[in-house]
Amino acid sequence: MRSNSSLHRLILAALAGACLAVGTPASAQESEDGIAIGEQPAILPADPSDAGEIERGARDSSSTGDANKLDRGDLDSTLPVTKGAKPTAGDKPDELQGINIYLRMGAPLPDVPAEKAYEGKPDDAYGAFQRGLFLTAVDKALPRAQLGDPAAQTLLAEIMSRGLGVKRDLKGAAFWYGQAAQGGDPAAMFKYALLLMEGREVPQDKAKADDYMRRAADAGNASAQFNWAQILVAGTPGVRGLTAAMPYYEKAAEQGVADAQYALAQVYSALKDVPDEKKSRAREWMMRAARAGFDTAQLDIGLWLVNGYNGPRDYEAGYRWLSIAAARGNVVAQNRIAHLYINALGTKPDPVEAAKWYVLSRRAGLKDPGLEDFYLGLNEEQQKQAIDLANRFRRT
């Protein structure tokens, strides 16, 4: 799967310049290709081109802009993010404790339906695999795999690719993934499509990779659904590609793929002809991606809440999500939360805390003349406290 940053760039490129994170639907205009374009943000995107350390100095400039509106900016987090990290909606960044599994899934779980009695034949190989008896799983799967059983072939490939109980063998795993893909196993088709794209263990073949990825997606594999949507967007930028990709994003999002939930929220927001009942769910999908630990979604839902985009304003909730993203190292969130502290939006005013987050974002390369002016207007002791806090954050 693509990283958070590359996913964001692909979606924004496909949206052909749509300003998704700011503005309100009432003020939005439409481009000729049917993509809604939000109004120009009042606080302009910070310039990431000039990085450097911040030291104490004299005030020498003035700031302008509407403090009640935050724009997303162009710089994603420069720090690696671990998939599945546990965010929370705590009041302060240093109080992050994680969230429970129900919130992480994006919505409260419904009542568990009555389980139907299984009438098929138990799979002894998979049963052994699930119990960690990998050699037993190999012994039971290998004869079936040799007779052409796609499920057994996929299991064998998985064990070999990960080196579970046996020597890791990527070439052998690629062979069995290929056999299972030919047999129509959705998981194997997805894995083999990735191998064909990479061209390391098997010869690179884009046409065959696309075919297997599409077939795996149509067979219900969630990862394939998201990746096939990405392929469609990359191959046909603009409205046509997004429209073709949308059903696959929807299917993957419903199966809990956070990347797809984020993409779907952006697509629902931007496309002109999306039905109202789908557009009304854009914020819900962005929230679910944020709860799943996607830091770019945490940034965007924070900005949507602060700006009242795709729903009512909620400064406190927006502040909490921006705090989560900032604490995880998202540079744009660090910059924007400084504005919230300055203007007491969703939190009490705190000039030192604002300066701390500005120092961190500025060191990462995100320029903001308005925040620079604010910082230089602080007294020497406040500047020193901010720098000390920023240094402590970097060390932790």
C-alpha cells in the first residue's frame, strides 16, 4: 500500500487543484471538469522551502489573516508513522493514552448476529496455522497444494514468504502465489499482482499485475480494492478516474481500510455529481480514518471541524484532533495548532505552547510569516521556554 504522504499527493493530483481542507460548501465554486473548489484560505499555506533554527530576536514584521480559518498547507508529515498507532481525543498532546478497539474501528459495533453452523469440511492446514503449528500446517497443505488446491497454495506461499517454521523462501513463495492466483484465490491474486509490479521474484508485468489486481478487487479482497482504485486514479487523472475508482474506495472503506476511508472522504467532498446522501458521509469517513490512526486524516478532520467544512464547526474537537496529529509529528498540524493557541480556538490561549509548536514546524521546514511575527513579539523568557519545550519534544 502507498504511504500516507503518497496517497495524499495522488488524491490531490487527481482532484486537479481542488482545495479540500478549507472553505465551506456555500462559498465553493466548480471547475469546468466538475470538481468543487473551495475558497482561497485566509491564512495562506506556509512555505516549506526555507528551513532553519529559530532563535530569540526582535519583532520586525506584522501578521495578517483571519485566525478563525485554517488552511491545510502543502507539507505532509516528514516523520514516519506506524500504521495502527492508537490516537486519542485527549485534551493535551502529552496526555495521549490511546483509544479502545471499538473507536479504532471507526464506529460502535452492532450486535453480533447469530453464527450460522458451519457445514463445510474443516481445513486442518489452516487450523494448524492459526494455532502456530507451522510445520504441521506445511505437512497438511503441501499435498493439497501439489494437487492444485488454491487455498492450500496460498497458505504455503504465506508460510514460505514469512519464514514461519521453515526457511524463508521468497522465490518459492512467489511460485505458489502464482499457482494460487491462477486458481482464482483472491488473496493470492492480490499478493501476486504486487510481485508482478515489483519485478523482483518474478518478471515485471504491469498488464498482468493490473489484471490480477482488478480480479482480486472484484472478488472482494479489501487491499486489492483500495490498490485497484489507486491504479484507476493514477491512470486516469481527474473526474473520470475518481468516478471509476469511487466504488472500489467504497468497498475497501466499508471493510475498514483507513487509506480508502480517507480517499473516499476527499472524493465525496470534491466531486460535483456525488449524491447528497454520500456527500453527507464525507466527514464520517474522514473521522473513521482518523480514528484508525491515519495522521493525514487526523490533520484534515481537525481542520474540517475548525473551519466548519462538511459539517458544523467544533473548535474543541478540531483542537483535539490537531493535537493528536501534531504529537505524532505531523508538521502541518504542529503549525496549525499554534494558531489555535494564539487565538484561543478550542483551547485556552497559551503563547508559550503556541511558540513551541511553531518552533517545531519551522525547524521541519514550514515557514509562516504570521507565526514568525508572533514569535518575535514574545519576550526573551517566553522564547527560551518555547525552545526548551520544543527540544524536549524532539528528544521524546
